[in-house]
Amino acid sequence: MSTFKAPPKKSLGQHFLADRRYIDMIVLAVDPQPGERLVEIGPGQGAITLPLLRRHGELTVIEFDRDLITPLMEASEGVGRLTVIHKDVLQVDFSKLAADDGHHAGRQIRLVGNLPYNISSPILFHALEHAAAVSDMTFMLQKEVVDRMAAGPGSKVYGRLGVMLQAYCRVEALFDVPPGAFRPPPKVDSAVVRVVPLPAAEVGIDDHALYARVVRDAFGQRRKTLRNALQQVCSGEDIAAAGLRPDARAEQVEVADFKRLANYLAALPPGQRPA
Ligand code: SAM
């Protein structure tokens, strides 16, 4: 078996998972089923790749670091069919990937990855742009980010990230992972999260840009009431007519209520709609 000789690169967020228990927990959480199409982002030295490959028999990985490609291919020999895409994941078109793949063509992909933390949010939103091609994501991220993604109303960390994400996905924090599980250890705690895009019919947002604007303004000044924070978008009467309390603060408002308000505004006659 080949060795990975290059030292970890900080600029690529390389913190390699080294604790068997957490590797096993991730593989169990993914629990790949026959015929499923798995795509791992940032396989690194193969900590998750090889156990997944052993279990599932085939896997596609997307890795940006040239130094890791050959050792990864060598390590996978005799384990299973590994397809390596040497690219920046933000340049990978997941819809095309799902559509193109030979005998699995047209089947949704399942994304897995211990993500480079410096670009974890861009990766998440990039994947969501291709939500129809992605059946679920099991990602390791900074725990602080996972807490924000999964938070509900009333939580101190409930905010724009959670409300944007939960409008389009089911978000489930699975388990925490301490710095000592990685080589080299990161400075922060980590956590594994599952994100499952909702079918379009369940999302129920009539105007996506307007929804994003309502959420952005509502949390722009989170201590303000909705009536004040949303002054540029709508009136207190609009907020009440949509069934929300104008004196509530964004941090108390459910995702379903943000959707109701945005849909109410989207349905107003042209002259009364937010510009
Ligand atoms: N999966 C391995 C593990 O758990 O040990 C490595 C995880 S490490 C936190 C992140 C990985 O993502 C590294 O292998 C790094 O080279 C890769 N990476 C960083 N930026 C990337 C990008 N833009 N596109 C694809 N891979 C990237």
C-alpha cells in the first residue's frame, strides 16, 4: 500500500480524521445501500474513502490536491472501483455528474465529506443549487456551524443560515467530534450533520429571491421587531395580514412563518409588492 508523503496543507483545510470510532460512526450514518451513487468531497488520505469503498464497492471522490491523487488511487487498488475527479468541488456540476454517470445515469447522488472548513458554507450552498440531483449530504463541519444550521426559534444561534437552509432541507445534527480525532487537530470542535433537500412541492416558496430578502432583513438587526427590521420590505399591516406578530423578533419566528410572509408579499398586486 502506498504512503501519503506530502505534509498536510493548511490552506486546503487538511485535518485528516484518524480516530477509527468516528470513521465507523460516519460510515454507519451514511449506511450506503446497493445501487446508490456515493460522491465524497475531499477524500484526503482516504480515512472515510477506503471504509466506504470496502463497504459499497464503488465511490466517486472529488479532490483538489494533486499530491493526494496517485496515493489515493494506489490505496484503493483491490478495495473497490474508485473514480477520482481532480477538481475544485465548487467547479463541479453535481447535476451533470448525476446525469452523466453510465449505468447509474439520472440517479440522485449522495454527498459525503469531512469538508475543508474554510469553504464549508460555499460547498453547502453550491450543493443546494443542485438540490434536485442530490438526495442527501452527510458532512463534517465546524460544530459552531452545525449548531447554527440546525437551530430552531428561541435558540441564541438561530439565524439566517438556519432559516435559509431549513426552508429547503431537513437538517439533523448527528454527533460531535473532538479536535483530538484529527491529525493535525483543528482549533475548533467539529460535528457531523445530515442535510436532506426537500422535494420542491414541500418547499412551498413562491419567490425565492423575496424569501431570501425577508430573511436577510429580518435578521439584519435581530434585536429589532419585525415591523422595524422589515421596513424596507413591507409594513406592519402586511406582517399582521400574513398572520405574524409585527412586534415579534426574527429569532422567535418559525421557518414556516417566514415562508408565509414571503408568499403573502409575493401575492400582492404589482404596485404593492416589495420593489
Ligand atoms: N476526508 C479526509 C479525512 O476525513 O481525513 C480529508 C478531510 S480534510 C478536512 C478536507 C479535504 O478536502 C482535503 O483532502 C483537501 O485537500 C480537500 N479540499 C480542500 N479544498 C478543496 C476543494 N476546493 N475541492 C475539493 N477538495 C478540496
